[in-house]
Amino acid sequence: MRITTEARVAALSRLADAWQLLVIRTIGGLEVRATVVIDATGRAASIAKRLGAKPIVFDRLIGIFGRLPAASPRNHIVTVEAVEHGWWYSAGLADGTVVVTFMTDPELIATSKAARTRNWYDRLKEASMTAVRIAEHPGTIELQIRTARTQRLDEPVGDRWLAVGDAAMSFDPLSSEGISKGLAAGQKAAAVAAALCEGHRFEADGYRDDISTEFAQYLAKHHRYYAVERRWPDALFWRRRLSMRMQV
């Protein structure tokens, strides 16, 4: 087994019975041959898209987040708080710091570097519980933005390749399935990869069906979770979430 870190796949080509990859590292390039390629590149799904798979995107959810310095006493509680234009998530970490995230759609808040912090704090005024928590942690906060969109690939598995985890399908963080989903996906992917190495396709067909079933179940759960909030029926953010099941 060879593990290469701080690297990216620059080229990928199919040989008769294997894949040839050009991996770029800080110390130079490396050519690698593999019987099966597993795409675990997250929502980017960069390998699967090179091989022809297309992402089906259901929303444009983003998270604007930062970490606040430690305070005393420590508060490890996880808090989720809904507001008109999205929802807030905050959690205390083992070192006493607190991660605070505003989940929304990109057109509902200015996300440029110049306006990001000001608008983040303006939205914070609508979240009383989160605002009180932040007040307990004085200090500056540097904000970053990450996509948190719901999506799946139209084809998660192919001829001697498969996508796994968020590369195959990614869920809204409100589902709270990140760790459990990752572990279960890893087990399934290992079995499928082993079968593909032996030239067997039946595991791949089952994997495709499992992805479709799991994603449909997730969308039903997603709808139930967001339907609980009824204070802003006309708000664009909440209306979009309730209409997602219609897109399948």
C-alpha cells in the first residue's frame, strides 16, 4: 500500500485492464496504476466528473463560519437556531473554542470579503440564543465560506470506478448524518471496489440502487425537518426547502 499526501490527480487515463494516474505532489509528479479508482473528493466529485458523471444539485446552501476563542466556563452544548433567512449552528469544542456557522443561500447575504463580517453580524441580531453565546466569547472572528448544498451524482459508479461519501451524494448538515454516513459509505465502497477488482459488476449495480434509495430517504427526512419551522412561510429560504422533494 502506498499513501501519498498533499497531492492532486492531474491526469487520468484508462488502459486495457487498469487506470493510469498522474499525481502531482510538492516534490514532483508520480505515475500510479490502479485497478479501481475511488473518488472521495467530497462535493467536488472531481474524478467522477472527469469520467462523465454529472452532479444533480438540489439547493445552493452555504455555511459562513468562524471559530471564537476559548472562554471560561466552557460550554460544549450544540445549538441550532432558526431565523428568517436560514439557521445558525454553534458548538463548543474540546479546547474551549466555539464554532459558529450561519447556514443560508448565497443570494440572501452579501458574501464578499469586504461585506461578509458586517452582514454576518447583522443576521446574528435575529438569533438571540446564538448572539448571547457569542457574547460570552469576546474576540475577533475570521469568517470562511463553504458549500453545504444537497446534491448527488447522476452516475455514482462505472467501469472500474466509483464515487463514495459526499462525492456520490451530499446531505444538508441539518441531517446530522456526516460521521455515520461516512462510515457506512466507506464499508460499502470497500466491498464494491473489491468486487470490481475481480471483474464482478453485480456489486456495482447494487451500490447504484443503494445510493438512489438512501438519497430518496434523505430527501423525505429533509422535508420533515424543514417543515417543522412554520414562522416564516413566505420567506424564500424556507419555501425553497419545502419544494425540494418536487425536484426528484
